[in-house]
Amino acid sequence: MRLVGVGQVDLCVDEFGDPGDPPVVLVYGAAGSMDWWDVGFCEAIAAGGRRVIRYDHRDTGRSTTWPAGAPAYDGGALERDCIGLVEALGVGPVHLVGLSMGNGIAQAVADHRPELVSAVTLIAGSPAGGADHDALPGPSPEVAALFADPPPDPDWTDRDAVVAWYTDAERAYSGRLFDEERTRTIAGEVFDRSLDPAAAGNHWLLVGDEGEPIDVRRIAAPTLVVHGTEDPMFPLPHGEALAAAIPGARLLVVDGMGHQVPPEPTWSQVVPAILSL
């Protein structure tokens, strides 16, 4: 792992595979470090002849971090970080693989900076613009209840408490393929690597300057939409609408997957689809 300067921040970057292979950049969701991109998943993509790059968003992992509750940046910063990282690494155009909020970031970069993008894989997301959201279903009752009455934050200095908190959160959003042991292991890695685990919550406080509007109908790069049948945050019609709105996009429906990084039982299905772009 190494730090890469991107504007006013340093982003922590990790790579797999041959540096000469075509680059794939993994963009995780809100309030999550790159650890959630399972090492085995990264290695499986790299084994297909790709240079896989994952990174910590600002306020996660070992990237530049602000005090918890006081982010000194706006809502467009995470998109700008992704663009800046691709430019700083000098690896473009890249295949962007985004999950949840990272899905939205990938949509934005593909729309706003198409010269940086060779292909897009959009996992567990919804159209960020260019589709009728009013026609799409809301989250499951269980997830809606979590939004209305979220569990209290843990003691961020207590490793066991933080691991349990992350594990409970992942369980709530995952499908029937949830792997508790693997989740606990990754949650421990998040705690051990983070400059301040509590700072990741700053992502939920972002307001203002969301940047240029996104219209997914303008995305010209080859696109794969990956969506689970058990996503409680964005039910399957969100993935279907996203694939329908992007010209030529392919939809891969993954049975049993929820709002999560594709779990190991799905890799034989998801990884070849990513490599096909």
C-alpha cells in the first residue's frame, strides 16, 4: 500500500496484478475503506490479466482524514478524488468498478470525464440521473426502519465493539450469502488500518456542490450492471432501470446477493462478466 497525492489530500492505494495489464479501479461505497473489496475478489480479477487498483476514500482507512463530524469538503469531493487518482496514477483510461455510492461515482466519472473511462461495472446501485426514480421501489421495511432509528455508534476506540457494529450493519444489507466470519475479519482490518474509524461517518454529512448533474443516458463506455436479487437498499428494479437507461448496457442478476461486494460464491459468475468488458 502507498499514499498518492491527489490535490489537497493523500489517498491510500493498493494494487494487485501486473502493472502492465489493463487497469481496473475499484470504488467503494460511502463511509467504507478499500478493505471491503475482498482481497480474494481483487486477486481473482487480477488473475484474468488486469491491474487491479483499490483505494481508501478520504476520511477512511489511511487516506487524509478530518475530525469526525467536521468534514472540510463538499459533496463533489469524492468524485473529484476518483478523477484525480486516475490522473495522478497516469493509468487512464480505466475500467471503473463501483459499488453503492461508488456506483454513483463511477456513473459520474463515466458521464463527465469519458476520456478517462474504458468500461464501467456498476454494482448494487441506482441511476444517479437520467431515469424516473419515482417509478422505483424504496428500501425494504427493515432497512427503512434502520434509517428511521439507526443503531448508536460504537465506542470507536474499542476494537471488539467496532467489529460487532460493522458486522451487524453488513448483515442488515447483505443477502442470504452473508459470510459472518469473513465480515468480522474485514471489519477488524478496517479498524486496524484506519487513522480514525469514526471519521468515515463524515460521508453522511456531505452537503452542497454536488457537481454537474449526471445523465446515465450519456454514458458511452461498455457497461455491466451487477445487481442482487436480495438488495434491500436498492431492490432489483433499480438495477434494471440503470441497465435500461445506459445505451448497450448488460444486466447481470445475481441470485441471493444483497447490497454488498459480490460474495465468494458469486465470483465464478461476476468475475468473468467483469473481465468480458
